Amino acid sequence: MSNIPINVTVRHLDEPASKFQTVIQNELGKLETIFHKVTEFTVVVEGISKIANGIELKRKVEITASVKGHSPFAASAEEENFGKALDVAISKIKAQLLKLHEKASDHKGIPTSEIAK
């Protein structure tokens, strides 16, 4: 279980937020090991109805990660069901956190003054 606070909001769906809370906490809890400076996750699960050639129902998942010392990171995905949308959004936010982690890592090699000797 993650120590990071996760706020879940459900819009335009009949299902309660608690239905999605456990799945979201399990998936986002795994990201805590990648980058420990995440202070909070905000997740919005939304039902979208688009009328084009009939009615098309989709689920949209938006994830915002607040990171200590940085601007918030955001990712969203729109798929035909909640599971797929969550997986895509998590992979996007994970890529952003890994990129930040790489930038923050110490990649100093041998100083050029040492190579010239």
C-alpha cells in the first residue's frame, strides 16, 4: 500500500469512487518506488459519451502527480473501458517520472581535465 495520498474523483458515471479507489491505489503505489519525491496523485475518472454514428461510450482517466520541487506532471487516456484507460495513463505518467528521475540522477563521469592527462 502506498504512503502517497491519492485523490480520486468520478464524473459522469453512476459508479462510486470507492469502486475505482483500490485498483488505482494498487497501480499508482507501484510508482512510489520509481520516484520517491511524488507528494500526491490526483485521478479523475470520467465517462464520455460521443454521438457519432450512434452512441459511443468511453472512459477517460486523467492523472496528475505533484512532485516536490517541480511543476505537476499530467497524463490522460481515453479508452473504451476503465482498465485500458488507467493502464495507458499510468504508463504515460511513469515515463514522465522516469525521465525526471534520469535527469536528477548523478551522471557525472570522468572530468575532461582528467582525460587530457
